[in-house]
Amino acid sequence: MQLLPESVRRFAAWCAVLLLAAGVGYVGVRLCSEFRTAVTPVLLALLGTALLGPLYRRLVQVGVHRSVAAALTCVAVVGVVGGAVYIVVAALVDTGDEIVSSLKDAAKSLARHFGAAGTSLDDLAGNAKDLLAKFGGTAASNVISGVSVVAEAIAMAVLALLLVFFFLRDSHLVVGALRAVAPGSSADMVEAMARRAFQGIEGFMRGTTVIAFIDAVCITVGLLILRVPGAVGLGALVLVGAYIPYLGAFLSGAVAVLVALADRGFVIALWTLGVVLAVQVLEGHVLQPMIQSRTMQMHPAVVMLAITAGASVAGILGMLLAVPLTAAAFGVVHELRARYATD
């Protein structure tokens, strides 16, 4: 090795470090994928703890016992989430037929103008019965697997809620545990890295919730003014989709524009598109800098890459978890950079 120039040795060392890091990351992702039924509730519980931490700390400050405060916080989140899900489902059920009918009309209109012979929706509908008869066994097996997936999701949600309770109640013990397992004199650095990572997740959750609510209210009001059918259901889609950055807003906005095009015509569809774009501009230029710039210092390209990587690894769940985990990683990187810059 001494025969090689210094620059080549440095390059080889960095390549070895990158390969080692990539190998460790790959093994970690594979292990998380294999044990997803245990890893997913932990990650969801971390997100829930980051969002509910302020409420729990407020209850403890007013003299409520830690266990009671954690239990009350979990009951509150069940009530809020259950109420929100009920409102969303009720809105979608009440307006679902109207939205689906509008989308079908829009699709038929597009098919008449752009569809090729033999590929229209009427042809697909005519062949649907034959396809179902031909692949009936596969459909039945898919239904059974779908039921098992739902049962698994419910079990993971219950486990995540229990973990939120324990994470909140024992949050004061986390720092001591981290310092106890930290090697040598690195306890201060490990504690600081953990705090920055959790602050990144906490900032993402709180900021995204506020932004999602504002986006949903603004778009719902705009759709009601334009008398677009299913405005409440479309607003509910915006609220849910806001937790998936960029992609969720694009899909919910596209559905709103299609519904407006089908039922209200081209002019109202353009106005609907203008409302959606105006809300996105408001989010990107006002809400994001005001709410999330202090806690999530990430370029939009990084966010999109994180979403793409999360989707390739774990589908929709990966898209939901990719950005907060990336925010936590950025927090750790910023802490390390600050420490090494001062040394």
C-alpha cells in the first residue's frame, strides 16, 4: 500500500467505508423487512410519541401521575383518531358514489376522445364477468390474504398503541438508558444525537399535521364555493394524503380536478385546478417555511428520493415512514457536523 499515492489510499479507504456502510444498511433493511410485524409498531409508536409528547408533558406538569397521564393521552389519541377516521369514512361513504360516478364519466369522456378501438371502458366492463369467472379461485385467495393483512394491520396498530403508552410513561428513563449503554466517554454525544433525531421526527409530525389540516380546510372551502360534488370527501382525501409529501397532494388534487371536469365542466375544472395549485403554493412558500423550516432542513429533492426509496422497500408504509426517518437521520448528521466542527 505504501507504493500507492496518498490520494489513492484515501480514495480506497473511503470506498471501503462506503461499502461497509452500504452492507450494514442493506442487512438492516432486510432484517427490518423480515421482522416487519415487530419493527413497524415500534416505528409507528415513535411517530405517535413524537406527536403526543407535548400533551403528555403538559399533564405531568400539572401533577398527573405518569401512568395516568400516558393512559389519558392514549385514550385521547384513540378518540381523536377514531373520530377523524369516522368523519373521513362517513364523508367518503356519503359522497363516494357521487365521486365514483364522476370519475367514471370523466374516464368515459377521455376514452371517447383518446381511447383506441376495443379498449374502451364499455369493452372492459363487458369482459369483467368473463375475467372474474376465469380467475375466480385467484380472487378468492386474494380475499383471504386480504383478510389476513387486515388482521395483521389491526394487531400492529394495537401493539403500536401499547408501545406509545410505555414510551410516554418511561420517556424520562430513556436518557439514562442511552448513557448507560454508550461506550466510553461518548455518552454526551449519543444523548445529543438521540435528542436531535427525535426532534426531527417530532417536528415532522407536528408540522405535517398542522399543514394537512390547513390544506384540507382550504381545498374543501374552495370546492364548496365552486359547488364541486363530494367536496367534503375530497377534503378528507387531502387530509389523509398530506402525510405522504408531494404524492398525496398530487393524487388528491388530480381526483378533485377530474370530479370537477365530469360534473361541472371544463371551466370549473380549471378553477378547481387553480384552487389546488394555490393551496400548494401557499404550503410551499408560506406554511413549509413557517412551520417546518426550523426542524426539517431538507431539500425537496431529498424528500422525493426518500419517498421513492421508502416505497420500493415497504410500499405505502415505507412512503409514510421515509420522511420522518430521513429527518431523524439529518438531525444526527447535523449534530455530528456541529460537534466535529467545534473540535
